[in-house]
Amino acid sequence: MSDEVIVVDLGLQLAAVAGFVLLMVLIHSSGLVGISAGFVVGMARLALIVASDAGVTLGGPLGVLADVNWLYFSFLLFVFTCVLIFVVSMGTTPASPEKLANLTFGTITPEQRARETDDYGFWEIAHSIVILGIIAGVYIAFW
């Protein structure tokens, strides 16, 4: 079993929750539901892979779930988590504005936005560009 399988089974639902939290004000308990469901599905697949590698014959949907390519599974798990978060968000009442104040892009006040842009300057931007260049270089070198 490769490290990619473990990262896919555990990590992508975190990306889904983080993306929704940053962009939407509707997220509250749905993030927990999404990350929990993604964790359960990912761990179930991980258990099926271990069982399959140990010689257990899996048939039907369980066999398909254990044998699907990890890249396809990662995409499907990400989509499943995003859809679940959206559905739960639409079905529950939104959190109060006081609870969400200064938490998402839509709830930042103009004063806070001005203060944030005053907090970074040339060196922060330059270091960010260098770090992105290093990451791009590593991707290109190992592609």
C-alpha cells in the first residue's frame, strides 16, 4: 500500500471543508459532518485494501471500492465530501452573524481588510514568490 492511498483516504476531505469554510458563510456543523463522513469512507476503504492484500476475497461493491485506482477514488471522495457539505449546509440553519464575524471572506469588515493589507509588504510577497518557485521546481523535477 502506498503513501498516496493514505493521503487520499484522509486528506482530501480536509481540503473540501477548508475551501467551503473560506468561501461560504453557511458552513457550521456541515464541515464536521463532511470531514467525519469522508474519514469514515476513507478508513473503510483503507481497511478493505488491507483485507484484500491479506488475501480476503472481496466481491461486489466492496471489491470495486478496494480495487479502484487511488486517483479516481480521491476525486470521488472529494466530490462526495463537497456535495455532502453543501447538502447539510442547505438543510440546516445558518450560524449567527456574530458567530461568523471576521471568520470568512464575506464577513471581514473593511477596516480589518485594510489592516490586513497594511500588515504585509515587499518581503512577504518576495518570500511567497520564492516559495511558490521552489514548489513549482519540485513538481517539474519529479513530473
